[in-house]
Amino acid sequence: MERDIIREISESKNRDIVIHMDSEKHWSEYIVFLNSLKESDLFYERVVSELPKSNKGSRCYLSYNNKIYAWLEIYSITKKVNSVLIQMFPYLNLVFPSLENTDFKEDYRYFYDNPSKQ
């Protein structure tokens, strides 16, 4: 039976967030990149436009081609002058994506569609 990941995230009291990964890159490139960060003891960082109602230890789900592929644990969320920096541990926790595309942008309020380019 397929898990309804979007419903689980939306109903979560943990304030998990979702970040859209640029589909101009192949998913395997992200895996290689995250593994290199892990080997170097570095964090995966994304800059977003608004402060999420999330905390250290919550999950940041990674959306690729409108499917949830994995999640990373949030290490810190820092408010800057005009942006917010989210740091995550680069340990990829894979989620089996649904077989059909899921347009969840309107269902989930902690979704970041246009994070800064890497």
C-alpha cells in the first residue's frame, strides 16, 4: 500500500518543510553532492525567502519532479537580513516516491518552490 507522504507531512505537528530541487539536474547528481558533503563533514545549506515554522531536528523533505524522494534532518535555521539560511545534515533518508506526480504546493504551506541555486 502506497504511503500518502504529502498527507503525513501536512498533518505533522513537527513542522517539517519541503524544498523543491531543481529538475535541471538529475537526482543522482544530488546524491553524489550530498555524499561529498557528508565525507567532508559539511552541512547542506539552502537559502529561502521566509522563515519556516520549523525547528532543529525537524525534517526537510526534498521534492524532485513533484515527488518526495528523501528527507534531511534540519540542523539550524538562521534568519538573515533578507533571507533565511537552513542548514541540514547531509544524511539522505530515502522515501519511495509515489508512482504518479503529486502537486502538493497548495496543500502544504511550508513548501519552498524557488530556493537559491547551488
